[in-house]
Amino acid sequence: MNPPPSSTSSSKRARGIRPRDALYCLAGAVLVVLAFDLTVASLFSIPADQPLPHGPLQRFFSYGQSSESKLQRTVGEPGTEPASIVRAGWIPTELYEPPDNWDTAPQRVAVYGMSFTNHIAKELQHNHPELAVMTRAGPGAPFNHSYAMIRADPHAAQASWVCVGILSSSLPYLQSMSGMSYALESPTPFAYPRFQAVDGTLQRIDPVIDNLDTFARAFRSRDALYLQHIDRLRQEDAFFNTLFYHASFLDRSAFLSLMRRAYGKRWIASRKAAIYNPRDGYQTDHPALAAVPLMIDNLHEQTTANQQQLLIILLHARGEPGHLDAWLSPHLEQRGIPTLSTTTLFDATDTLNFIGDGHYQPELDRTLAEALYALISNPSPD
């Protein structure tokens, strides 16, 4: 008679092969995931000769790519012209010319800021062609960029009106020195000084590289000057983070890149929180914010000495309930500086006043342009 089967011996044999089977399963799963990850990264990778992503999927999977890898495509190889996004925002004024009617117009209006002010200035020029309207801007540029641009621009001293836009959502970037620090999705390498208030005076910290030609040459060769520039940003720019900036093996993985992007968004949000929170408004004792009234006062002195008019445009971004106006309007009123605030024209907490990318509806740009025209046409007496 055969002995009865032993359940005990069978279970021992089964338990003996489980770790190996589990290891095989794990290795197989890892290989499948890795193959899928690399396939996705390959399918939606951006060619080296294509500066910007095409289509929603390519754009989505490029979000987590390092800034350095994105700049590699937009700066281009030696002998090629950098993409327009790389040329934007640099302060040296030889890159920019005033409008054709600058020397003949009865009034010259110089407008400094970012895309929001560009839209307003475009409407102003279109509706009032007798004016000479000059724009100087950087993508999402903070007020310290505009301040440095005005101080360096010889055409600013020729304007009848010097108009400066301060965008509420850009105020946290007062802690930055380059657009490639905070614009992780589409890094823009233009660089500018950072200012902070120290004992009631402005302290200026300059980037190592401050012009396009030098940056393009240094970036392409990754020379010592480039490394010094990056090191200055790492030390002085609150938004700069080497994990997001430098190209690495993470760029070859779609999933790891997306994880890096998620962390990057949290990083940027934490830097912004040092300046502003929706409940309490602006942390006006922060050295970067405390520098804003000092910069405004310096511009007021400069324009007054040149027999010009300074005008500040307070631009509230989507969802901003008016903290910018509440903070700066009393200072501007005390100094007698003409001010145009969006709070007097529309509610920024109403999402219907904005288009998908966060800019104002076109009709509001026209409204702001007409309000600006009314101010420069009928200035209040000092």
C-alpha cells in the first residue's frame, strides 16, 4: 500500500521555491516597467534640433526634463541663432530699439514689466497711434528686473512717462536672479540683479553673466564662467535648485522626470510661501519685499530729476484678492506717484476675467490701456 501523501512535505517544497519565484516575478515586473518607461520617453522625446515641444503629449512628458536639457535645445549649437525664448528679457539695451516714431511723437511712453504690460502697451499704441510706446519686458519678470532695466536703459531717460507694471504673482520672484530658476516648464535664461533692503538701503547682488552672447557662449562650452554663473545662482537665487537644473540620468526616464516635476512644483510653492500666502497677504518685512518701496522711491527721484512722470501699474493675477493694492497704494499715494490698479476696474478673483493661460481677457487689456491713456493725458497736478 502506498503511503498517504504528505501535505507537510508538499508545503515545505512549495515554500522552498517561493522566494525564487518572487524574485523572478519582481525582476520581470521591473523589466516591463523599465521597458515601458524607456519606450514612453523615446516616443515623446524632443529632437535635439526642435527647440520646443509639439503637441500635448510631448509637452506633458517634457515637463519634468531638466532646465539644462531644455536650454540645450533652445540655445542651440555654435553658429546657430538661439530661440526667441532665450533672447527675451536680457537687460543690455543694445538688443532693443525704440519705436520708429520715438523721435517725433508728442509723448513718449516707456512701459516696463512682463507680458501683462506688453498686452496693455500694445492696445495703447493701437488705439492711440500718435503716442510713441516702447516696451521692455521679461517673461514673468519681477519688479527687480524692471528696476534694473530702467536704470540701464538710455531710452528710459528720454520718455515723457515711465510706466512700470508690478504683477502680484511675480513678487515672490524678487528672490530670484534668472528666469531659468523659477520657470521650470520653459526656462528662460535672462539674468538680472537681486535687491534686498539692508538697514533702510538697497543692497544689489549681480549675476555673473548678464548678457545673451556671453551666456550662449558659456553655456555651449560649459566653461569656468558658466560654472561661476550657476554657482552664483545656487548661492543667491532662492528658486534655483540643482536637482531641477542640471541634466542627469533622470532626463532619460519619463516616470522619474514626472516625479521630479512634482517635487519641483512643491519646491517653487515653498519659495513663494516665504513672500506671500492668500490668507495674510505679503510678508512685507521680508528683505526682498522691503526693497520694493525703496526701488520705487529711487525711480521717483530719477524721473523727477529728469522732468519725467513715473506711473506704477498694480496688476493682480488670477485669484489675488487685492493684497498688492492694499500694500503699495498707501506708499504710492503718499509719494504722489500716479497709480493704475486693476482693483479699480475688475475683480481678479473672478476667473471669467482671465483666459486659459492666466492673462487678462482682451477686453480688459483694452480697458486698462484706456485707463492708462486717461492718466497720461490728464496728469494730476503735484
